[in-house]
Amino acid sequence: MKIKDIIDTTKNNYTINGKEYLPMYIGYTEGNMMKREKLFSKIGDTIDNLFGNNVMIAGIAKKTYTSLDMMHFLPSTLSPKE
């Protein structure tokens, strides 16, 4: 499975309880490390102020045995935080 197969390009943000969250897709290894550190437990969990943004875990990729396993992916339409 390619990382692009799990990314929903039609949804650039989510509003949950009146707060805006960016969808974040995570590589396999990074996702498992974040779970062990109890940053989240399942798809749909939210994390406030991660990398300066509120994010919702939108997907975790299957293992690729490449550097993609360690990456975080956010929508490309984001403008930089000031």
C-alpha cells in the first residue's frame, strides 16, 4: 500500500468540539512509537499543539521498509504558521 492510498485529499481540516484539527497521516514505525509513548491510541484521536498545530490522527501507513515509515504527513495546502 502506498502512502497516497490512505490520504484523503478532499479533507484538509476537521472541526471537533468547536476546535479545528489538521488531518495527520503517520508512517508505520513513527505511528507505533507514538502509540507506545501514549500520544494517541487509535485513528481519530486528537493531539493539541503537535508541531505547532492541533492534529487528528487520520491514518497510519502499512510498513514500507523505507524512510516513509518514520514520517508525518499533513495537508499540502497549509500555509506556514506565523
